[in-house]
Amino acid sequence: MNQQEIIRKKRDGADLTAPEINAFVNGVTSGAWADYQTSALLMAMFINGLSPDEQSALTGAMLDSGERLDFSDIDAPVADKHSTGGVGDKTSLIVAPVVAACGVAVPMISGRGLGHTGGTLDKLEAINGYNVNLTTGEFKQTIKTCGFAMSGQTAEIAPADKKLYALRDATATIESIPLIVASIMSKKLAEDLDALVLDVKTGSGAFMRRFSDAKNLAEALVKTGNAFGVRCEAVISDMNQPLGKYVGNTSEVYECVKILRSEADDAMQPTLELAVELAARILVLCGVADSVQSSKFKVQSSLDSGAALEKFRHNIELQGGDPTVCDQPENLLDANLIKAEIKAETSGFVSEINAGAIGECVSRIGGGRIKIEDAIDFAVGYQCEKKIGDEIRRGDALGVLYCRRENQANSIREKLTGAYKITTERNANDARLIKEIIRGF
């Protein structure tokens, strides 16, 4: 099919047929479409939107652009969890071993952090020796052996998505719900899943800052997953402040290991709460538990008994990492870092936190990346001392920055301080961590 005619049709607001969308995706994968033609059609899709039929056709075409995994030889339900990304968002490292300990196989294909959001692969690589670049054979064998594997996307899975995402990033066409849905679901559907739980973030540190946008995305993701035969639910969770106690790759792994060891302090409780919610919903969708409440008891039992910790230890061994972090999580932390307290300039109550600004600050000192090829300093990070609603006095620590050099702290101190809004009265806004559950249609 003629590229110009397909571009012109969408430019003028008409719906594309499934064969036209297939021709587009096949052309992107094969290189028959030039980057400027692909970018032109993406912009037309961004501006004019996609109908439900177009979105479904695009998801299917992107899914079919590569190979699909086959777990039919694994005698267990197969499920995964996906997050739209946030600051301090580390629940995958808890959810995967917990769910595996409860009898569900988890093929977790994850991504890297970009901008103010963290990535699961970066956190895992903070564990010395941990290999996130598994072949398909290694990936399947790891799941068969310990119940879950965590790896990056291979070149064979949804290859069209990799090219399309890079062009969307370069042409400011990321913020399109149909394109986001096609990107996420084409990769997740390739995992041969029985069930998928989606953690859709909303707030200052989220990709979808407005709740209405997050809800629209959550509904579209769930509807698409169900249409392709995967039982789906979405949890819309708060990202108006960093999740849990730490932001930064090594320190977030430390927090997760402490939780798996049943040693979570109060600041880590939101991470535990969200992880339990996500894991429990996976078990219900897989038929392992009859209700969310009974599922939560099962999840908590896997934590209390140490079964989830042992799954994590076994996985680290299989993927080449140092399993002693499960026994001595403090060994993850770098004692040579500079500690810089970020202090409140006024007294009152913390009414707002710009989570995105905190994530950007950690990224600026090496804890994240602006471009996907940027190197990361796993050790640097931020410890959240105060949360929304906390009372504070002038000079109290809002948080602690862990960095390499004093000038790094000085360069972002003002931005970190400015990320906190302190008022004379407590904020009466909705502070719930879990905002809404979107169930299957």
C-alpha cells in the first residue's frame, strides 16, 4: 500500500483499516517506511486519535511484528505486572517473588528508567553481577527453576515498538493513550499471559498527572488486554509523592529486601501496601485465591514465612547476581557517599510534594538518564523523611540526599527544597495510595 495515501487518509481524520495499519507496521519493521514517513503518520495519529478498532489493529500488528513466548509447558498460571512508571516505584522486586512463592509463573519483561522515572532493569543491575540480558531459552529456564525471571525486551519481541517509541520520543508524540496502549500491550501480550495487573500512576511524579487521564489509560489497557484473551485489572495509584522511603537504584533494592525480610519501617509501608495489593489481584485473576482479602492473607504469609525472600535469593543466583544481599542488605549501600540534609525553610505542614522534581534531581546527580544510552550511578539517591500531611518545623530534614560530591548537592538543593510546599494547615486532599480499581469489562 502507498505510504503517502495512508498518511493522507489519517491526516484528514479518516479511520485506517486493519490492512492499512498492518502495512504501516510491517513497513516500519522491514525498513520500507522512511523515518520521516513513520513520524508523519504518528503525528497524524497523535492529533486525530485512533478509534477502538484502529487501536486494536495497531496493538495486534505490533504484537505480530515479532515472536511470542510460549509457556504451555509450564504447569502453572502465567501472569505479570506492569507499571506506567513513577518515582521510587519499586514494587516489581517484591511482587514477582511473592507471586512466584504462591504458585504463579512470572515472565517479567521490564524496561529502563528515563527522565524522572526509575526502571526495574536499572534497579536489578544495582545487584552485583545480576544479568538482565537473558536469551529466550535462559528466560524460560529461569522461570521453570524458580518461578520468575526478570529481563529486558529482546530484539525479537514487538520489534516495531522499539522503532516507533524512539520516533515518538523524538517527535513529541508520546502522550497519546492509543499509542501508549499499543506500545505496552504489544509487549505484554507477547508473554503468553493468563493474567496481567497494571499499576497506572497519577500525580506530580507520574506520566499521567491528571486522574482523568490515568483512568482513561487504565480503562483502555484493561479493555485491550481482555479483548486479546488476557484477564486484566488496573490499579490507579498515587504518585503525588515518591513511593516509600527511597529514590535511587541501590537504595530502592535495599528497601525491597528489607520488606522481603519483614523488616520494613514506617516509611516503607506504602511500598509494601501497594505491592501486596498488586500481588493479591494477580492471584485472584489466576484463580489461586477466591477473593482479594483471602489473597492478601496468602501474600502476607509468603512474606512472613520467608518463602518470597527465598524465591528472590534463588532468582538472583540464577541470573548471576550476589545472593548475599538477601542476608546482609546493608552491603548494597555505598558508605563513601556524601549525606546532605535538605532542610525545611518554614514551619507548618507538608501539603504538596513535587515527586517529579525529586526524581529529576536524583537523575541529575547520576541516578537516572536523560538519553537511554546514558550511564547510571546506581548508588546515589534520596531518602524521603517527610510525607504529605506531616508536621514540620523550620530546620527539620525534609529528606537526605546521597551523592558523590558536595557541589552535586549544592546544584540541586534549591530545587529539592522547592519540591515541598509547606502550609499552615494540613492538606485535606485525597491522600489515598490506591485511588481506584479498574476491573475487566
